[in-house]
Amino acid sequence: MLNVVLNRTDCIETLLPVVELAMTAGEVCRVHNINFLGPVEVVALTLLVMADNLLDMNTGRICHAQPGFRLLGVDERGITRTLAM
């Protein structure tokens, strides 16, 4: 399981490398303080993952989710929601 704790200054670009790693490894990615992202960023992240075509802009490689991958968001109250499976 990969855990990411967001700060108020983080954005979607902070998450993408960790989400990519979790997708390729078939791991669970738990994002704490998901509420620090705006609603548009959360939807964009979820859609990118659900499309199963996360593109690494540095290498031009397309990342596909392996079995077992899940993206979980944990808000400031500790409530966990599944964003993508």
C-alpha cells in the first residue's frame, strides 16, 4: 500500500508519479487530505485513472492499471472513499 499525505500547497501533479507507481505495481494508493485538492482536480485524477491511460509526460509511456490497483481518498475527517478500482 502506498500512502500519500497532501499539504495545502500540493496539486494533482504531486500525485501523478505515485499513482502511476501504484497502477503499474497493482497496489492500493491511499491519498490522505484529498480535500486539499479542488473538486475539479479530484475528478480529473479519477477520470485519468479510470481511463486506464495515464501518460507519463517525461517518457511518453502509457501506464495501465494492473489487477489489485485501487485509489482511495481520505478527507480531513478520516472518511475513506474509493475513487477508482
